[in-house]
Amino acid sequence: MNRLGPGVGMERKVDQAIRAKGLLASGDRIVVAVSGGPDSVALFRCLVELRTRWHWDICIGHVDHGFRGAESEGDAKFVEVLGERFGVPVMVRRLHLNKYDAKLKKESLQEYARKARYRALEQMVLDRKATKLVLGHTADDQAETVLMWMLRGCGTGGLGGIPPKRGMYVVRPLLDIHRSEIVAYLEERQEEFRVDSSNVQPVYLRNRIRQHLLPQLKQYSPGIVNVLTRQAHILREDHAYLETLADEAFQRTCVSDAMRERQFDRMALLNVPLPIRRRVVRQSLQIIAGHQQSPRFDLVERVLDRLAHGQSGWTIVCNGVRVGQEYDRLVICSCEEMHQPRRDSGMSVMALSIPGEVVWLPTGHRFSLSRESFPEMNSQAHHLEIYLDPARFTPELMLRSWMPGDIFCPKGLGGRQKKIQDFFSDLKLPRSQRNKVPLLVAPEGIVWVAGLRADERFQVSSSTTSVVMARMIM
């Protein structure tokens, strides 16, 4: 029985990986990221050999960071010639990156360049109207990534390593293939490749792991690359399941989810198992901060500790996010949101005529005033609507936010006055929510703390001859 040669065997493994993991489909328009190094050249050659069977339209995408001068130019020229040999179009993007820009982003130059490379490749996908972006990460890259994240003390998200699929169109067919197989395949196919001189510079952690740590580990476990890639696969699935549980816990415990603020029911969150609670807090901190990188573990633990043992009023501010407890709520909000000036003069003060309707922009509720027939004396108005006696106030009404010193006579207190601030405190309404509560105000005073309590002085009575209904519509 004839054995498959290294070339055919490699291409079959790539074909099997594509089928088993659903990475590519027949007729896909593909952009293959080719740097000129052995991994990406091998990936390109495999896809070229398989393209007739799969009916693929293939294009090469190459990004020149501009870091290595003539060497970078040589890489771009090499890739262009490679594409020309196989009749494949080549798209080249030349970037102009520098250490100063990376420093402003508070990122290493390597991380800054990686993100810029992905943005450039994604733009090529859009320009080409492609359906997939194919990258050449191998099993060795996977092992290095797992070790790198392990050294940084990350959780299952990082230890899950590099996923075979990311988003709608990024795929990696070589994650189960070793670098030694790549080299053997290129030798069999007599394909040349380029060597990036920056890949041997010890200043980068990944390079030190590749050159020193992995060879040391192979002395204890010759199959360490397979062990780490298998571990990454297991932890990636565990992580996805735990993230699903965290999403479900978020739905149960979150009572307010705005663009720059989230609020949670404290006791409901404390009833969530700690590993899931930790994830809910971590996800929220990351989303409110607007960062791709997860918050530090110690920050999440500080929040969880205060949540369990703290009293209302504690706050933690870090990386542009304020976390605090307001009565029975955990509030996570952007510091930018906190420092924005109040918008009473425009958005939060609105005239309202009878009849009439306006939208209260802080919450999106609609408010309407209409003249109605006299209600039955035993009828009960919904908490989002009240009946008013227009003879008791001047019909120059407005909606506005509360201000210090505001008082009203809450219905049910026999005409006694109460400060709005004390009323909010009795309800344990978080301070972050108070400016969003609309007050219906007449020249004679506050008519309605909308959705919460009406003022006793302006209600209908047995002597009422006409009725105005105020309604708040969700």
C-alpha cells in the first residue's frame, strides 16, 4: 500500500480540519493572510491545491508594518511574486506605525502592530467582498499562546488559546498542525519562504517562550505541544459554557442596562455562584470601560468583596469606571457619564400643554395630558396615570428633573409636606437614577412624581367639575 507523501498528507489534514470544524464552504471568496513566513506560505499552497475541489476564489492579503525597512519591502515583493506564480491577486497594505502611537494607546509595540494588522486585513475582506479571512496559526502558536497567558495568570478565556473561528469570517485551519510538519511540507513542495528577523529578538515574551521555555518543557514532556493544544480546546469549550451561564445570570440580576451604566440587584447577584458572579462583574466592567482587554483580577475581587461585605455608599474608581453600591443595587458606570453636565435646560425641562404629548428623553417615556370624563369615584388609576382637577392649578405645566429643595405633598400623607430628596431616600432610589425621574410641575407646585406618587393637592374630588388625565407611557 502506497503511503501519502508529506505534501498530499498535509493537504488532506487541512481539508479534514476545514470539514470537521466547518471553517470554509464551497464557493467561498477567501482572503489568505500571507506574511511570507513558512506558516502562511504553507497555508496558501494548501488552499491553492484544494481550491478546484472547493470552488474557492482566493486572494492574498499582505500587511507591511514598515518596521524593518528593506526586509519588509523584500517580504512584500516575495508575496507578490508568489501570487503571480499561482495566478492569485495580491493586496498589499503598507502601514506607518511607531512606538509613540503605541505608547499613547498604552500597548506594547507588538500588540499595537497586531491590532493594526487585523484592521488592515479586515478592510481587505470588505474591499474584496470576501466571505472568509484565513490565517496561518499552527499548533506551536497555540502552545506558545497558552503558555504566555498562563504566565500572566489569566482565566479560562486566555487559557483557551487561539480559537479556530472568530467572528463571522476569521478562520484558522492549521491549529492542529505542527511547525515541523509545515517545514516538511514546504520542502516537499519546494516552496521558499521568508524569515522575519523580529521573530528571534528576545525582547518579546513570545519569542522567549518559543526559544527557551518550550524546548525546556519538551525535555519533561516530548508531546507538550499536543498537551497544550488539547488543554486549550477543553478550556475553550468550558469557557464558552461558563460565559453562557454568566449571560443567563446577567439577565436575571441586571435591573438597568444603559450604554454607559449597568445596575444589578445586589441580593440577586450575591445568590449567583461565585465563578459566575465573577464573570458577570468582569464582563460588565469590560463593556462599560469599552476595552477589549479584560479588567485585572484584583479589581474584580475588590468589587466582589465590597459587594458581599460593604454597606451602601462605597465606591471604587479604576480605568474610567466607577463601581459602587447604592442601597440594594450595584452600579457600574462610566466616569464620563458621571461628569457630564446636567441637561436640565434642554433635554430635561419640557413644556407640556393640555392636551399635549412629549417624550422624556432621559428614559424615552412618552407623557400625555388629555381631558377626560369624570372617573367613577371607586375607580383606581394605574400607577402610570393620574386624574387631576384642572381648577386647582394653572395650566402652564412642565416636565423637569428634581432640584435640591423640591417639596410636595405625597398622596396618602394627609397634606403633609415632604422633600423630594427624602422621598427618594425612603424608596431607596439610587442617586444615579434620581435625575431621570420626571416631575410634572405647575406654578403652584409639583403635581406628580411621575410613576411614583401624585401630590394630594391636585387630585380630583367630589367637587371636581372637569378632569385632566396625565399618563406616562412605557
